[in-house]
Amino acid sequence: MNHNADRLAPAEGPGTRAPARRAGATEDRERPAWASRADDPGGRAFVAAVTGVAGLLTLAAGVWSLASPGSFAEAVAFPNAEHFLHDLGAFQIGIGATLLLALGWKDGPALALTGFLVGNSIHAVNHAVDLDLGGHAADPWALGLVSVLVGAALVVRLRELRWVVGEVGTATTPELAPFVHQKTALLTTYRRDGRPVGTPLSIAVDGDRAYIRSFEKAWKSVRIRNHPEVEIAPSTARGRPTGPAIHAVARRLEGEESRYAGRLIARKHPLLHRIVVPFSHRAGRRKFGRTVHFELVPLDR
């Protein structure tokens, strides 16, 4: 597949610039970006299904044991020891949450800390609520302190990960290396008169190119169509740059290329781009059009 031949030419007008060619770039790539690594959808689907079902069942059992210990004890033919059934529910909820988060979270320490935090925090509440059944007055405070320490460790770990808990790719070009673990990037597109417009968005990297998602009728999509040369820079969620910008050329993807880009973005940002963004895009499809993906290839200036 010839990627360069498919790139859109920038519209002529004030402020437009001709895209520069990367040093060493060739007219034809032996393999398209979306086929650059093995992808087994059947295996992934099986693992996800088993993990999801196990997580939901465990979570449901935990909620049942916690909310109605008598009913749960009767169903499983277990002695109705209310406090211990409450604790059983707490830890099953923690295990269920861990399994469900494992569908998207790829960092082991963050996943383990979060699952333990959920279970132990409910455990602490149980000891406070069940003081009339036994235990010590200091138990809720001690367990609560453990949750505070675990929560602090989780925040430290998430900061180390730059708040990216999903699967990240590998950059084969130094220009894209800062974006591999970057949660948000500031995309600068250009109006016909050359004026820049910045938009913070999610980004995913695979090899020598990056991928972004947008609405088909969004203004940034229109600007890219008219002028495909753009800039991207690491940024905060509000769009404040935190690193130097690089120049790139954008190309709208179709078919399997677009689906592959969508999978990369969803794996890196599991909560945001598997649940929140797809829901918002479906809700706004009538006004803003369908979801589209763009490939960004760095340019040497």
C-alpha cells in the first residue's frame, strides 16, 4: 500500500506550507501500519469474554453477600455469620473489580493496588458498621489507614505511568518517543488563512506513526482535509503544552487501517476510548458525522 500517494495535498492559500518529506522515506512501504504486528482477535475475544464473565459473576456474588448476607448464606448453605459474610462480599468485590479492570489495564502494580484498595476500603467500612457484632474500635481506623497508604501508592504509580494504564505501542522514530506514554497531545491544525487552532486529544503511537480520533464533521477534521500539515506536542488535558511540538502530515484512514487505529487508541485509553468516547460519538453522530481516524507521520524540518 502506498501511504504517501494517498496523502491529501494542502489547499493553496495564505499561510499554507508544502509538507516536507522525511529523510530516508520511501514511496512504498512493504507492509501497511495496521499490519505491522500480529493481532489475534479470536484469542483476545476469548480471553476478554472469560475474564469479563468471571469478573461480573464475582462482583455480583460480592454485592449479594455484602448487601444480603442472610440470603447469600441460605443460597450457599453456609452459616449465617453476618460480619464474615460482609467481609467475604468486600473481598469478592475487590477480586471482581480487579478482573474487570484487567480487561483494559495493563500495568500489574496499578491493577493490584486498585483491586486491593477497593476490597480493603469496603472491609474497613464493614468493621465500622459491624462494631456491635464484635471486633475492636481501632479496626476501622487501622484498615482505613492501610487504604490511605495504598491509595497514595496508587497515585504515585499512576503518575509514573502518566495516567496511561492501557497498552502502549513502541516508537521507532525519536520524534514520536515522547508520545508513547503520553495521555494527551495538543494537535495544532491550520485554517485556510494560516491561523493555527489547538485541540487537546488522545494519541496512540505504533512504530513510525501516531494515530488520533475525531468526528468526521469536526472542525479539526475539516482543517486537516484542507491542510494536512499539522503540529503535535505533549500537553495537559486542558491543552497546555508540556514539551516541544513536532511537525507531521495527517492522512485520513479508511477500512482496516481505520479499525486498527481505533483498536490502538482504545487499548491505550481503555476507559475513555472503549466506553466514554464511543458513547459520545454515537450520541453526536447525527450532528457531527461518524468517527474517523487519522495517521500522523512526523516530518523533518
